[in-house]
Amino acid sequence: MSTEMPDTGAHSKPEPASLGDLLGDVTRDMSTLMRQELELAKVELKDTAVRAGKGSAMLAGAGIAGHFVLLFLSVALWSALGTLWGLGWSGVAVALVWAIVAAVLALLGRKKLKEAKGLPQTSETLQEIPSTLKPNS
């Protein structure tokens, strides 16, 4: 009785692949991986854009509803003051209140815009790019 196992090829050494075959496999696998990652990024970006679009639409609706609230509160104030001063003068008073609100918001907005330094900072960053990375240099 023999204790030798028959040669099934399971324990045999694989034939060495050439360097070209190995590089071809790596290149093909990297290409497949990059395509899959790109498709995943597209799907994630589309999902994010859809959610952002829905959120933006809801915020726009809230802005419109808020505008109507201010409009009807202004009309109510106009009517209430109209019983004291007459409708003409109460309309002027409500308009002056809104003019003051608009002026304050405009001044604050202008101040915030002057504080924003994103564009000059971006220009400075672009100037710091080494000349070797700039085309046609």
C-alpha cells in the first residue's frame, strides 16, 4: 500500500507570469476601479443635488410665505393706525418703518460684503502655484 497522493495539480507551483502581464492586470484593475468610483461619485452627486433642490424649493416657499406674513401684518398695522391718524398718514408711517428696515439691512449687507475676502484670497493662492505647474511657462 502506497501513502503517496496522486498529483492533482493543486500543490503544483503556478507558472510565473511575465512582468507585462502583471502590469496589464494592474492597469486593467485600476481602470475598472476608477470607472466604478466615477460612477459612484456621479450617483452621490445626483442624490445630493436632488436633496439640495428640494430643500431650496422649500426654503423659497418659506420665504414667500414669510413675505405674505409681513405684507398682511403691514396692512393690519396700516388699518389700525388708520383709525387714529387716517389711512393716508398711517400708510406713510408704515412705509417709513419699512424704509428704515431696508436701509439698515442694506448697510449691514454692504458691510458683510466688504468683509468677505474670498476672491482676493483665491487670487493670492493662484499666484502661489509653482511655475512648473503653470501651462506655457
